[in-house]
Amino acid sequence: MLLKTNDPILKQVSEPFDFEAEDAEELFTKMRDVMCENKGIGLSAIQIGIPKRVFIAGDPDYPERVIPFFNPKIVDTFGEDVYYEEGCLSFPGLWVRVKRLSGVRLRFTKLDGDTETMKFDGLTARIILHEYDHLDGTLYTARANRFHLDQAKKNLKKINRLRKKNAA
């Protein structure tokens, strides 16, 4: 089940994932299925009501290539500030211009329990930063400036009115 816009759980800070007490493979599979089914490119465990420090990223058309990130920690961010329209599976249809740095270095634990540190940039870095925010209970709408958020909400209302009109 995918949590939606006003669910207070989305603003909770997630707890570390415990590899000894929890089934990493089961959680990853559940998250990947939900993300791919909803055609997303990233998903945090909190978005399916599981407040654990886990997120995934990848192309929904290639589920076998989706990467899980358990207990991630941002080591460093770098690059230039870049505006880009972000969406979120928990906010269907709401596309908001958000400014983020173009790169991130992340330490995370893989599905097999090994820890790794990697650099990411471009869209992958943006996905990671967006999903990482979810782990801390920060929504992408809070990262947007007021003008861009208001503009996005107006656009969504307009689209919903058109959908309703066309459905009639």
C-alpha cells in the first residue's frame, strides 16, 4: 500500500534497518514491486508505511536492475545547484521545481549486508537526495520555494478539472 499526500507517517523520521532482526530481501522485493507497479524511479520504505532507513532507485521497466540502499548516510554533496521538476509517488501528479546539488557521495549497505561508498550525479543523485529526505520525514514540497509549489498545485488542479470534464 502506497501512502498518499496527507498521511502523517510520511513526516516521521525512519529508524535504522536491522539486518539480524528483519528480512532485507522481503522488504526490497515488496518495495520494488510497489515502485515498478506505480512506474516510479525511487521509493522509500516509509512510503509503504514501514519507517525504516531504506530506499530503492531504478528504472521500473527493468525491475532486476533496481538498487536497494539500506541505512544510507550522505558523506558529501557536491556540484552545482540545479532546478528540476520532481514528482513523488505519494503525491500523484504534483510536479514541483526543486533545487538540489547535482552530486552526492553516499555510504550504504547493500542487500548482501556489505557496506559501500559511491558517488552519484545527475538524475541518480537527485533520486537519492529525494528519497533520503523521506528517511528524515522531509517532503520534496518543503524543498520547493513558495512560487514553484503554488504553480505546481495550480497546474495539478487544472489537470484534475480537465480529467473530470473529459470523464463526463
